[in-house]
Amino acid sequence: MDSNTLYSVDLTGPAPDLGMQVWMDDRDEMPRAVFAASHRIETFGTDGSAGPDPFLQGLRTGGWAEFNDFPGWAEPAPGWTAVLDVATDELTVSNPKGVPFYQGSLNSSKAWRRSARRNGLFIALAGDIADPRDIADAVDAGRMYAMVCPITVAMPGRAK
């Protein structure tokens, strides 16, 4: 770290925990979940220019497709899995290496759970947003990503 650096983060090691928020959307036949990182890391090039956003880079290289590339996310993302435990309303979304992308409450509606169970899939959206109101701007900027994720809805008293 040089004298002009306020702080540094080693991006070569494990991904930092950015925290994650999620909102469910049950307005259509296919359920959706919108994910937003609670914290973001800003990177800079040695010339002071903006560097890559680690969160967006992770989406881009981790099986997500740019939102406007519908063929890129029309089929389930290879290796991604999700489990919704209805008893606790805990959603766990894991990447192909089995590392949780999100683990926490979904605040799911009965309609969302029913649709996810029926389809066995949901649409995951994530990008350069603080909440769902930012989606249109992120899509316009090419900073919104999507994937179709297989999901198991674990009902109390039923086998997963």
C-alpha cells in the first residue's frame, strides 16, 4: 500500500462478504428474486481510473448473463441450486462450487412458493442496484444480470 492509498482489499483471495438483500416478486407465472449487495467495493487502476466492480465481475464470470442477453439466461444456469425451507422461510442459493451466493430470509408469499414448487425454477436478478427500483437504470447501463435457477421447495412434513 502506498501513501496515497486509503485502504486496499486483496481481490485474489476469497470473495469478501458484501452482505446481500433479496426481494421476491410473484406477479408473473415464473417467480423472481432480486438480489442486491448491501456493500460494494470500489476498485481503481494504477492510473486512478475506475477498476472492475468485483460483484458485477463475479456475476459475469459465475454463470449469470447480461439481462438483455435473453438466450444467455433462457435455460437453467449450470450447477446453480437453491433450496427454500418453507418452515423457516430461509432461501439458500449456491453456485456451482457449492458456495452460498445468498443464505437468508426471503419473506416469500404463498403464491411465490407455489409457483417455485410447480416450476422447479425461479428467475434470479442481480446487478448494480440498491433495490428493485434501480433495475431499469442498471439494464440501460448494461449492469444488470439474470439467470434461471433450479429450486427445491422444502415443505414441512414432506420429503425434500
